[in-house]
Amino acid sequence: MEMNTQNNIESIYPLSPMQQGMLFHTLYAPDSGMYCTQWRCTINGKLNVSAFEQAWARVVDHHPVLRTLFIWEDSKKPLQVVRERVNLPWANLDWRERPTTCHQTSLSLVEPEESLETFLQADLEKGFELNQAPLMRCTLIQMADEIYEFIWTQHHLLIDGWSLPIILQEVFAFYDALNCGDDLHLKTPRSYRDYITWLQQQDLSKAERFWQQALEGFTAPTPFVVDKSFDSNSNQKQTYNQQQIKLSAEITAALQSFVKQHHLTLNILVQGAWALLLSRYSGEGDVVFGATVSGRPPVLLGVESMVGLFINTLPVRVQISEETELLSWLQQLQIQQVDREQYSYSPLVEIHRMSDLSWGMPLFESIVVFENYPTGASLWQQNSNLEIANIKTITRTNYPLAVVAVPDSQLSVQISYDSCRFDAATITRMLGHFQTILAGIAINPRQRLSELPLLTEPERHQLLVEWNDRQTVEYPHKLIPQLFEAQVEKNPDAVAVVFEDQQLTYRELNCRANKIAHHLQTLGVGTEVLVGIFLERSLLVAAVILGILKAGGAFVALDPTYPQERLAYMLNESQASVLLTQKQFVDRLPPSGAKVVYLDSISEANAQENEENLVSKTTSDRLAYVIFTSGSTGKPKGILMTHEGVISRVDRTQKVHNFTSNDRILQLGNISFDMFVWELFIPLLTGARIVIGHPQKTSDFDYLICLINREQVTIARFVPPMLQMLLEQKEFTTCKSIRRVITGGDKLTVNLMAAFMNNFSADLYNQYGPTERPSSITWRCQKSNKTSIPIGRPLPNTEVYILDKMGNLAPIGVVGELYIGGSGLALGYLNDPILTAQKFIQNPFNDQPSSRIYKTGDLVRYLPDGNLEFVGRIDNQVKIRGFRIELEEIEAVLSQHPELLEVVVILREDQPGNPRLVAYFVPQKGQVPTLDTLRNYLKEKLPDYMVPSAFVNLETIPLTPNGKVDRHTLPVPDASSLSQSISFVPPDNATQEILAAIWSEVLKLERVSIYDNFFELGGHSLLATQVFSRLRQAFSIELPLRSLFELPTIAELAKRIDSIHSIMKQLQANPLEMSNNREEVEL
């Protein structure tokens, strides 16, 4: 502001806290149109343009606040300055004769509304110079005879929504008087300065106690979950859009009746509905959002007719217990609102300081505005012969999402949103959910919160029907041996399995299996008799498994590399009556009650054994195998899978991949791992060939590449880490025979997918499925701009449901737990009916009593295109290198070590793509166990993949306020070698000294280290503006306000300033380079 025109200054006074916040956000994003308000309408009738313009000028003269500007650069605190006289910027545009143009792609004309929207967008983005009054402008566009579009744009720093009708009433009052030749004199309004004075008299100490108690324990803003990832420090321009719905007159009337009957307000219903929506979206029972309050203190006489910015935005914290009765919950919200409004004068920046949130976190990212002031056009259409229509108001805030509710005969709800954070389709769904909750509230005041619906009917149909395969296919008369024998009959001389320099045809494999089956039956093996297999991958394994199934039994896979204690538990738990092995493994066998049969001994003795197919008496619903996986009790759990489960898996996989007898499928899975089952039965039941990788050479990539090329492998399954390592081998690109690679068991990254697709023309599939219902979901990878790889869509004959904690369907984009159904579910867990009942439950979305779904414990969400995205585990179960691991099992085993007091195990990924298990322990008093001791202790009891790669000795395990282990604060391994605190480091150059002096002055500190964080020292957005005012004077450079947020230490900021000075000196020395290098100078 030019201060030399002193005679044009009427008043100078401080800003309200709300004004300070708006000023900061406007300066932070000066080109965004932030906090610009655009009010527009259509005027029909014979408008006296001159009188209309004069009427607006009279209103500006009448209200000092409309003649206000703001200064902040040469002042310790920002100030508002009222001019005595201003000229209102006014533009009259005539679009009546504006030519229309045709779209190149159609014959339709460009509508005037399209041009108007372009104008409105540009007008809003134009913003204002805050140090020049008035901060408002008017545009009158004549669209046709007696049809005008009027646009009034002003900065929100001046007035709030309550002030709008007051100003508009006065405009039309002056307009009517001018048309009649009258000289209208309105009563002098009370000055906005009186409100500022009242604010300064309020006692913040009482407010501080209230807000500290209200926000105690709230440490992170409520996440949206459905928003897109967005880097706030990026140069991506933020754009804002709006969507609006109107509730039907019937629903609106029902809500008004509801609040009247129960002595509530419609505002409380709107806030309650938004709290429920945030809770359902985030999965949290404790949410916070902002609510705008009128801020007009009743003690201030005449405040209801004052013009200015009185509103304030306060945090609303809501606790949601889904079992709570709706009415009592709403009544409690209303009580809390009354309590809050006693402290509605509290500055938001101070409330944030009183909370437990760290400096960089917002208290909330959404606000709810309930416009409970009169807005109807009838208020200002007094005696004029004009018709006012199409009234619209747009205000851009600094919040990513703002909900504006306007009561009328049809309740209107508008959402203004940052389109960098939200897709239009997401907001459309959000409005639908909001409307569904509001409509549900009016139905029954005594219902529980969990009973309130969220999904619209179209979305519910989409989730249950369109994106789900609910046509369950049964396989009542098929068994695994029968399907295999059908392939034998079809192609008896085709090679079935290859291992090193050995191979078996389908006929030969069938004969061997039959011999084993007949022998097993002589040992008492029949329907569902469990037979242990203690073997490595070899040519023999396929014949052994088929032989067990042909005899009617079920196999239990036991890995010879497992510790004896684990093997002994698995044998004892399964009560296997027979154990098939080879003499080379005799030293690794744990003692058990099973009859041990050495296959290398019986092969010669039983040379004349019957080779004919057996007639099985078992059925498809009977047990085929038991696979043990990690269990949360510290002991592995056995999963029971039937013949039908295997056949269903083969069938749904085949419908996607269509394997043929020409395919050669690589087998690398450990025999006790679910991947092995896929690699065994998929080829044998479809006529393909199994190519077995040597069990001792699977980590030898030269061997694998040679094997793939020699055997012309066409199909391979790799866990992502192995695929990553193979891609690092140049020779892997020579494997041209591969037509399809299937990944699973671990997270497939975007970079890994891109690396594969850049080197191979083969298809890449990302597959998902727990051992309890494997091969359930898949996605064919394709080049895209996705930031994460989806796990895909359900395979045929698969039902999937994403449910929240209360068992309700989660909306698209919202994280929930994945439940899987369809034919082929495991029977349950061996000898554990309680766990089986917990994990395999009745399907609430299927009328058939026998329909079950499996509770996976995996957190996923639907993407808008119907694909599923994996988010994480609901418990401590993780996957690493394809192995599913219960962290609690490792903790349970390690806790048994006599020298340890407490143990916590987590999965860390401090380097992207390199997950690892880390164990944290507190030793017993006086004990100092070595890391080798702990590692060897676990190796005796757990498989190698379950042994942590790092062990960290702690004095205490960190806990959250509610006493749970705070896993997020566990240190990075070897962090003890780093300094735990930053000591004082003084400035070491002139720039740093100036910055340190500025920070000390603004923050009122005696000294500041060059590595101290401005915000952690108590700095906030308003103090940041003071820092930059001083920087401008000290260094004569213009830095954007966001620089302090990006560079919050003196060391970082000084480096940027010195860099800019250096570049400026170079440009001054060589002006010819200025134009060429201009874009390289980043402030």
C-alpha cells in the first residue's frame, strides 16, 4: 500500500484470527484464487445499468469494511486499513452480438453458458492484490435483451455469508431509490472494528483448558482414504470444482420433522451424518472435522446487522460407537456444540497449538458449513421490477474438501473439492453416501449407528452382482485322480513330468501312482486317512501324491529342511498313520507314531504291484491334503482342502489362462507351500508338462535360466523378489519360450512390472489368494500410470466382499477386510473348531445355508474400475518372499528364550523393495544375550524364512497412551550408532546469522540452532508471514511463503538464499544469459 496518501485513510486496526488465517493461505498460494468468493445471478427485466452501478458504489461507501485493504510487509503484525474513498472496479460487457462457433466434432453450437463458465473461472483465479482497496469487483454481462449475468467477486477477508443478504438488500434499496429519484439515507452501521476490540477482550486461558480437554489424545487428522495421493510440495496446480445434490422435498420434510420432534437442529443432523461418513470411510471411531460457526457474539449490540468477517472454523471431534443409539448420540452432539460455541472466538492456530498434533499436521482436512442465514432473492427484490434467478456462490478455501449445506424446501448439499486430491466420480459417490445417511436418519431415531445405510442401491448392486461371480459351480462327482486319468487316456505318451535327465509320461506316471496306491491300501490307507510326505521335489513326488489320493487318503506335506521340533508338532497334530520318505532323510525324521515307509525300498519289492486304476469310494467333498502355515499361537495351523477345492481352483484358473498340452510349467515351490500344489495339479489336470527345478539349485539363477531354455518352459510362477533378481540377470532375457509369468505371495511393485514388460513380450499376471481359498483374484498387468499394482478381479466362481468392522459392505475406494466365498473353500483348520468358526462364517449375502465366506484378515479396497487393491494386513500377519508369516508366532517362540523379558517382531521396509523381519527385545535383568545366540535359537525352532534378519536390544518397549505396543516408534536397526538428539549448532556464515536473528526475534528465543525446525520451535503459519516480511527487507529477494514449509531449518533456507544470490550475481555479470536461464532460477 502506498502510505503517502494519508488523507485517504479512515481507520487502521488489527486482523481477527480468522482473517489472519485467510491472509496466510492467500499469500501461500497467491495465484490460486484462494478465499475468493464469487456470487452470481441472472437478472431478468429492464435493468437501469447506471442506477445499478451507482447503488453498488453507495453500498461500498456505506460500509467501511468494503473499503478495506491489508498490509503485512512492514509491520510486526498484519493490519487492515480502511480507505475513506475507493473506486469500485466495474465492467459492463455486451455479449448479445457475440458470434457462436461450431465444435469441430459436432454440429452443435457453443452455448453462451460455456463461454460464461470460462469467464467465471478466469475471474476467480485472477484473485486480488490484498494491499489495494477495494477487494471486490463487479461485472455485468448483457446476454440478450433484458437478460443479464451479474458477477460480484470479493475476497473472503472482508465479509462472511451472513453479510451477503445484508449487502444485497441495501444494493436493491439504493437501486429502487435511485430509479424513483429519491435520496436514500441508511443508518450508519456499527464498525467491524468494534468486533475486533471485543475479540481482544476475551480470556483465552479458559478456552485453552477447554480445547486441551476436547482434543486430548487426538494425534493425527482423520484420513479421507478415498482421495488420490498428492504431493503438497509439488508444482502441480491445485484446481477446485463443485458438485451439488438436493434432497427430495419428502426427505427434507422428514428431517425437519425429526429435528422438531426431538429438539435438535438440522445443523446437528448434517454434522452427525458427515461424522458417520468420515468414520465409515476411515474405519476410525474418533474423527475430527471443521465446522464454521457464525461467530457473532450476542453481547455485541446490533451484531446481526453488521457487515464483516465474523465466522470462525472450529474443530468438531466426534466419537462413534456403532452400537450407540442414534438419537442419544445426536443429542450428545448438540450438547457438545453448545459447549464449543462458548469458545467460538478461539483462534484456530492457537487451538492447534493446544492439541497433541505435531506442527506439520492439520487438525482436519474437511469443513462443514451450514448456511443458516436468509438467502432467498425475495429479501432484496423489494420494489424493483426485476427477477433474480440462478443464484450461485463459490468460495475457494484452503481445505481439500468443504461441505456446504443450505436449508430450504429441499436441503441442498454442495461439496467443493480439490480436484488434485479427488476424482469427480469419488465426490459423486460421496454425495450419494451422504444423502443415504441423511435419509436413513429420519427413518428410526432408536436405531443403532451401525444400522444406518451408507451405500446407494446402484453401488450395492455393482458390488454384489456386477463385480462378483455369485454363480457357484459344484463338482459333486469329480475327484483329482479321475481328472488326471482322463488326461492319461487322452495323451498317454505325452511327457507329464521332467526332472534333470529323467522324465515320465502320463502313462508311466499313472502306473507308478497306481502301484503306490495299491500298496498304501494294504497299509490301511483309505478315505481321509492322512499320509505324511517327507520328501524334496523330485520325479517321485508327483507319483506319491497321486498314489495317496488314488488310495482315498489325503497327503500332509512335510519339508525335510524344517526344524525337528516343528516337524514333530506337525506329525503329532496330523496323526498321520503312514509317513512316506527316503533313506537319505532318515537322520532328519522326528520321532512319531506314524509307520515309516521308505520309498526307495519298496520300489523294487513292489515291482509286480498292480498298475491298474483304482475304484475310489471317496467323494469330492472329502479331504485331499493338509498344508501347515504360520499360526498366531506360536504353533503352525493345518489347513484342510478337499478334492472339490483343488478341482475348483484348476477350473477357475483354466478359464483365465487356458493352459494346453503344449505348455511346460516350471515347478519351484517347496512341497509344503501352497504354490507347489498349483504347480503340481494345474499341469497334470490340463495335460501340460511339469518341469521340476532341483531343490538345491533354485537360488542359482544361471541354473534356472539354463533349465527354462533347455526345457522350453512356457509358464512360470515367481514370487516378486525372485522375479526381481532374475531380471537383474542379463541372460534372463534369452528365455523367449516363456509366454506367461504369474506372480503372487508378495507385493508386485510398479517398477518391477515395468522392468518385466520392458524386457519381455510375455504376459504378466498378478495373482492373489490365501491358502484357505487360493487363486481367487488375478490381474493381467498392463502399462499404466498406476502408483500401485492391483491384485485384480475375482476369478470365475469366486465371490469377494469387502466389509467394514461391523460387517457392512465398504464403498468403492474405502478400505475394508476381504472376505472370499464360492466353491472350493477349505474345510477349516485341523483340530481347531474354534478358529474355524471364527474364520469361516455364514455368507450374509447368499441365501443358501451352506454358503460360507472366509475372513482373510487382508485389507483391500475396490478401485473405481472394479479391480481390487491390496492395502495390508488387519493383524500382524505378513508375507515375505511369498511366505505367509504370523509375527505373533515368532514372538511367541522367541519369548520362550530364558534370557529375554519382552519381545516384539515387525516387518520393516526401510529401503523400498527390501522388506525384512526385525526383532526387538528387552533382556532379563543382568542378561546380555548375543545376537547369534538368539538367531540360532530361532533356527532350531522355525524355518529360515521366519528368522528375523536383525535383532535390536532395547531398554523398554515403547507403548501408546492406551498401553499397546507402539510399533511405529520402534527404531531402525543399528540406529544406536546415530546421535539421538541434535545439539546446538551456531551459524557459520552471514546469511545464517541474519536468519538466526530473525527467527530469535519472531519466535522470542534467545538462540536458535541452524538445524532446529521452525515449526517444532513453536512457529506457525502466522509467524511465517512475519519471517518472510523480514527476509524481504534483509535480502531484497522474493521467496514464496511455502519455502519455509519446504525448508524449515536455517541451514536449508540459508543454502537456498545463497544459491539465489549467486545466480543473480551471474545474471547481472552477463545480462545476455538472463532470458535463457530465467526458467532455471527456482525460488
